[in-house]
Amino acid sequence: MTVTAQDIRQAAAAIRASVSATPCLHSRTLSEITGAETWLKFENLQFTASFKERGALAKLLSLDDAERRSGVIAASAGNHAQGVAYHARRLGIPAVIVMPRYTPHVKVERTREFGAEIVLEGESFDEAKAFALDLARQRGLAFIHPYDDERVIAGQGTVALEMLAAQPELDVLVVPIGGGGLISGMAIATKDIQPRIEIVGVQCERFPSMYGAWKGLPPVFGASTIAEGIAVKEPGRLTLPIVRRLVDRIVLVDEGDIEQAIVMLLEIEKTVVEGAGAAGLAALTKYRESFAGKKAGVVLSGGNIDPLMLASIIERGMVRSGRLTRLIVELRDLPGALAKATACLALVNANIEEVHHQRAFTHLPVQSAEVEFVLQTRSHEHVAEILEALAAAGFSARLHATD
């Protein structure tokens, strides 16, 4: 095996003074929800809001003087970019970062703030990586791979050392997978310390590259995913053999699972994670039966999420939980009819957020109207109570067809 547990311990010693030993804390509420004793590793609290700076720093520290003077280049959808840019600036190393054109604006600007030269190229990570490799050859730059590098893998494995130091009795570690750097390093460290601990990888259904390789199945990719940090189409040359040897299973989660996990972490733990960072909790809730009764360590791998995307996810989460509802109410188009409907809604404590009154675009008879209400509600049970109250008051009401 190209990376050893000793390599990871050495990486931990090398980076200890410059990265955070992030908290690994028990969540009583999430434990009740998932049925597993849930411990969260808050890698979203690193300075660059991601575990990626561990591996980036470990690699940068290994460069010789000539490589440091020439500079480095990396390809990344954001988190690896920030890790490389931040620590390269700290070490006085010039850095170029190639990012896919779709990369969230917040990640691009944060990386630029760290002093790196930013190049936006390609529709995906793989296209950005190909461009970066060409640029590295042209300009004589050292390429800092986001996952397929021994030093990077060793740096990422330090996450497991900290988790097992904080909670040595864990039964399972749940780890998001993109190219496999994090799970490879963590699996090597974990199996060396405690071989009985199960290692479970998590990928999004739209980018199941490691899952397909692990299962021997041809992967089918989607156009995009909310978890762009793990949207990798090809497993690493170094990481795939490690995953095959040491990872016990890989599961898939869909976009809705990830959105729900983001909202749960925001509401329950008061912590912001990106899509990739929520993948572990998404797996814990989706595959509840397989984790029930176990002590599960979940890596919250990153927190760099676009604020507009987060706002949209919160709103969609409110819809799923029955706390934001659209109703269509049929009214006689007469004075006082709308007031009567709104009074009925007030009696059942539904707060009106939006009202759309429609006369023309409806199949109702003339002198009738449809009114769409967007309501702040408490739950799906509350919505049912509202529909019953409107019916009792003589209104025909229904949920909007898309809700």
C-alpha cells in the first residue's frame, strides 16, 4: 500500500500547528432521529471551512526549495482550491487555481482572497484538471492533486486520528467520497488503530464513480449535483485500490436526502454545511436500519455553500416538512369573500406569506376566482387541519398540484 499509518501520523505532526483539531461532538437530537449514537466531526470549522486544507498543507510542506520557488497549481471545485491557496500564501509559494466554470461564486471569491491566480475553465472538475495539468507543464508548476497523491491522502487521514482520539469506541465511520482521498486516508488510519470499525463511504447518486468502480458497474452521471464537492467522474489511481481493500461498503444518497441533511444540521446543530458535507448524515438517515444501535462517526467535510443556494434549500426544506404550504382556494368573486377566507385561516393560526388572486386563467365559472395562498404552517398535520377548517367554512380548497 502506497500510504501507511505511519505516514498519516507523520502528517499529523507536520500540520498540527497550522490546522484546527476540529470538535468531534455527540448529537443527542440526531441520535434520537437516526437511531444511532451520532458523533459529528466538524471539519466545516476549519479556517477554509473544509478538511481539504489538511492534505493540501501536507503536500505543500513536502515540496523542495526549487518547487516552492516555481509555484504550484491545483484544480478544484472550491475546497481544495482554498486549502492550497491559503497555505501556499502562508508559506510564500505562488499558486494558480483552475476551477470549473460552474463553481459557486462564494468559493471562487474566497480563493481569490487568499492571493491565488484564478483560472475558470471547463464544465466539470475533470475538464478543469486536464487544463491544469497542461498549464502545469507549460509553466513548470508543481501540480497539487486534490486526492490522488500520497501526501494528500496522508493529510486527510489525520481526520480519523482525531475522531478516534475523541471517541475510541466508535463502531462505524461515515465518510463522503469524491475522488477518495479522505476515505482512503481515514480507512488506513482507522484499520491500523481499530480494525473492527466499519468504514462506510457515501456518494451522491448523480456522480457514483467510486461506487460503480467498487461494485464493478458502469456509472451513469447526472448533469449536476448539490454536492459539487464530491462530483468526480473518475476515482483516483491511488485511492481506488485502498477503497477496495479497506472500505466495507459504499452507499448512495440523492439530492433530496442531502438537502434534508443540510437543513437538519442547520436547525439542530446550528452549523452550516455544503452538499458534500451533509452526505454522511444523509446516509445515516436514509439507511437508518443499517446504522441503528451503532456508535457512528460522521464527517461534516465542508461548509462552503453559496448563501443563495442555502436560502433555496431552507425554503424547500420547509415545504417538505409542512411548514410552508401553497393552497388553492375557490371563491365567489364578491366583496368580502377573500376577507372571509383569510379570517378562516387566521382562526387556525396559518400565517399568510403570499396571496395571488386569479380570475382569468381558470376553468371556474364567471364570477368565481381562485386564490393561491402561500402559508407558514407548523406541520403536515396543521395543513390538514387548515383544509378541514376551510371546508367547514364552505370553501373548496386543495394543495397546489406540485406540492
